[in-house]
Amino acid sequence: MSNSVEKIRGIYAITPNQILDIKLIEQVITQHSIGILQYRHKTNNTEVKLNEAQQLRQLCSEHNTLFIINDDINLAQKVNADGVHLGKEDASIATARQHLGENAIIGVSCYNDLKLAQSAEQQGASYVAFGALFISSTKPGAPVCSLDIVTQAKQTLNIPIVGIGGIDFNNQQQAINAGCDSVAMINALFQSNG
């Protein structure tokens, strides 16, 4: 396991799906000692995405934070990101590895499917994500993954497990106790409380 994969613990920050507020993101990285940040912006404006990804790459380098791009292998390659996170509609692990190299971190969404996670590990995934562990306002219709599945996964997998979906500072310990190495947060980190 490479040193970078060891950073997949604690809070896994995911950027909100909106125009970036770099100052806010830097504040969150510093305040919560974020070891890994995923850029997730569902816009078709490639110029905006490239510009934002470059700013985040720089920020993550300054703070020794891993930088992951959601879905977009090409963008990850352009900005020299540490890796990519793939969902079920995205490219294969092999394709990502071919484009990004042996040392790239490749995460895979496994929803609530333990077999999918085992298969991802065999194909060379660096980590797997399970969720939604709790009701999520970001993806309200997402299938729910019971914490029991995470516990089973922890017993059978040798790669880090990231919990995602509805996780906040009140319930993160439940996810960690169930076997998550890291917990993904969006709203708990980036929605201002007033």
C-alpha cells in the first residue's frame, strides 16, 4: 500500500456542486486537517472545471492533501491530480490506471454491494466507497447501505473503506465504528451555519 493511500482516513472532503469558494475550502482543509479532497462539480463548462481543478491542485499541494477528481480521468490527467473516483457509469479501473499510472489513487463507488467492492479490489482499486450510509440531502434518492455491509466489507477487504451519504459530525463515529477508514462529507463541511 502506498503512502498516499494511508492518508485515506478521517474526513474525506468533497467539494459542493457549485462555483468554488477557494477561501472556504482552504479554511475547511486547515480546520479539519483534511487528508483527501475530491473535486466534484457537475458542470459542462470544461474551462471552469479546468480552472477550478488547477486552483484546488495548488491548494492541496500547499496543504499536503491528496487531490482526487470525481469521474473525469482526462481532467485528473491534465491537472496531475493524485487520482480519480469512479461511479458505475464511469470508465473502468483498468482504463483509469492506464491513463493515470501505477501510483494513481483510484476510488470506486460500491453503493451497498459487497461483491462489487471485492471485484474492485481485485481489479486494483485503491479504496472503495459505500453509501448512502444515512439519508443524504445531496443525493436524496440514493440507495441506502446498512452499516452491517461496511462491517462485512472491513472483514474481507484489504483496501481502505470510505463511507458516504448523509455523514456529519454527529453520526461520523457510527460509520467509523462500523469499519469505515474515512468518512466523506460535503454539506457538514461547506454549508455555512448562518
